[in-house]
Amino acid sequence: MQFLKRLFTETCPTCQDVLQLKTDDCLSARTIKACPHGHYEKEYHPALESYIETYRS
Ligand SMILES: [Zn+2]
């Protein structure tokens, strides 16, 4: 189960904090995970079947 655990506990590349799941009622098709300190954001697009990653300084 180590592989599965790694998939679901993703961490910020800057501060290593666990990413928080953001929910947006208007855009419920999207899944956004973000660092609680605003360093990093990861957005899943079901249409593209891929993640778009955003790094903030
Ligand atoms: Zn961070």
C-alpha cells in the first residue's frame, strides 16, 4: 500500500507540507490541491486527464 499512500499524500515541493484540497462549487469538475502556505498549486483537469502545476515564489 506504500504506492497508494504516496499518491494521496502529496506534499509541497517548497515546504513539504501536505497539500490541501480546495473545493469550488462553481467549478466542481476541477480538483485543486494547494499548499496551505501558497507555495504550490496542482489542478486536475478531467478533460485533459492531466495535472497543471503552478509554482509560486
Ligand atoms: Zn509550501
